[in-house]
Amino acid sequence: MNSTAKPNTGIPNPKEQTIPSASNLFKSCFLILGLLGSFYATQQVAEQVDNVWLKGAFIALVSVWNGMLMIGMGVLSHEAVHRVLFRTPFWNELWGGVLAAIVLIPLEANRQFHMEHHRFSHQPGLDPENPMHQTSFLFAVVLGPFIALFAQYQVLASIALRGDFVRVLKDVFYVGVALSIYFLLLPALGVSLMLTWVPTLLALPLVFSVRALADHYGIPPVERNARNKEESEEELESGVQARPQVSGWVVLTPQWLQWLWSHVNYHEVHHKYPYLSHKYLAQAFEASRNQYPYLVVDGYWKSLFNVMKRDYYATQDDVRPFMTMQK
């Protein structure tokens, strides 16, 4: 699944792009306040409902929505990982650290993990995301999210063992702030964690799986490239050339979901142009779809029904119906 890399003037380079700081700030506040407001509203409604089944159904439905809000925060923190959440490094790290921590992810550790993922995306035995997906579809859905979270803290421990305590303390501080919100602020506001936070944590892995399986699952393995191991973070973000091999999907979704999840549905576009702010991904897809092959599926549910029939590393025949350019 190779194609010749060509320059594309329709896609801005790192210096040409404009970081949407104001809209990212608005969305960050919307997601955080939306989650806290949802917790508070759930508490108020649940207290008025006596029917156990009706109350349980309401809490379950709201918890799925809360999971979607938290995924939105995780995607915005991913923008911070690539240093395109805010142009100013201080605000990029501050807001990225807070957003990641609310989803219980340590930002510094995630940055190291994620850059390794970009170097070896979908390469068997090298991609750090392989363990969460490659055993089976059911394994990926049920246990994949927990393996992914555990991997972040393994990286954090390795950073500590190298003696880089400043980065470790930053992550510990932000996660501590998030836990303080959950265990101190919410109870102080009279919000029951058992009615709000705990059900949300139970729903979050499922929401995560539906979204994450639409990133790389069910795609033929990418050929190993010895040069990838030598690539620095600066080279990955330089925009010198797009990765010609297909390692991810493009999922066509409604505009509201693109906004909520910051265009993460253009995942393969992000892997070709990792330096781009999320606001350019749709534009980059349209500008490059006649230069590079893309795998396109219509919606997350269709994506889920497709990949559940595949192995993590699929065959060329499996993906041929989804290819935008046929060889």
C-alpha cells in the first residue's frame, strides 16, 4: 500500500498553520464544565426518581455521554502532545496536562508513548499500541482500554527510573489535581461518586474502544522501516513528507461529532501530517486523497461492524472495498 510522496501546496506546513487557540480554549472549558455539570444534574435527577430501573437507565445513558465528553478531552490533550493545542508552550502544557489528567492520563508519559506509536504505527512487534489490540477483537474491546492506560504509567515509571523527575512530578501534579476534583470537589458539592463518576468510569472503556478500534484495527501490517527508529520528535513533526503507507482509517462522521472529538476521525490524515492542528485535517484529507490511498468507512458503527470480522492485522483483500485509490 505504497504511493509516491508528493509535495502538496494545499496543506500548510508547520509555520504556515494557525493554531486555533481561542476555539480550543472554549472547547476545553465546554468539555470540563459539561462533565461537571452532567455530574451535578445526574445527582439532582436521580434523587427525584424512585424507580430503580428507570434511574439505572438514566444513569447509564448519561454515563455514555460523559464518556464521550472525556474522549473529547483526551483528543484535545493529544493536540497538546503534538504542541498544537496552544501556540504558547506554557498554556499548551498546562491545559494539555489538565485535560489528560481528567481522563487519568499522564501527559508527559503519553507524549513519549504516542511519538513511539507514530514512528512504528501498525508495525508488528514495534508499535506500542499492539498489545491492546492484537490478540482478538473481544480482547481489544474489553481489555484494550485498561492495557492502554497501564502502558502510560509504565512509561511514566520508566521516565522516573531515568531520573527525569521534573517530567514525572508534572504528571503526578496534574493527575493529583484531577483526583482532587473527583474525590474532594464533587463530594463537597453533594455529588455522589457512585451515581456519577463510577458509572462514567464503567462506560468510558466501551466508548474508548468503539472510537479507538476505528484508528488502526483491521488494516494490513505496515512494513518495518529501520529509519523510523532514528526519527526524532522534531523530524516526526517537521512535515518534510507524508507517510505513504496506510496505517489508519478515515471515519466519516457528523459535523457535531467531528467538533466534539476534534477531527480524530481523520486518523490516517493525522498520521500522514502529525504536525497539523486538528482544524486542518478535513482540509488535508480533501487535498491529498488523490495523491495517497486512504481507507474510508462511513461512521463509527459501520467501522465497528467491519473490524469485528477482522483480525487486527488484516489482509489486502479485507480492506480493498474501503480504498479510495485502487492500484
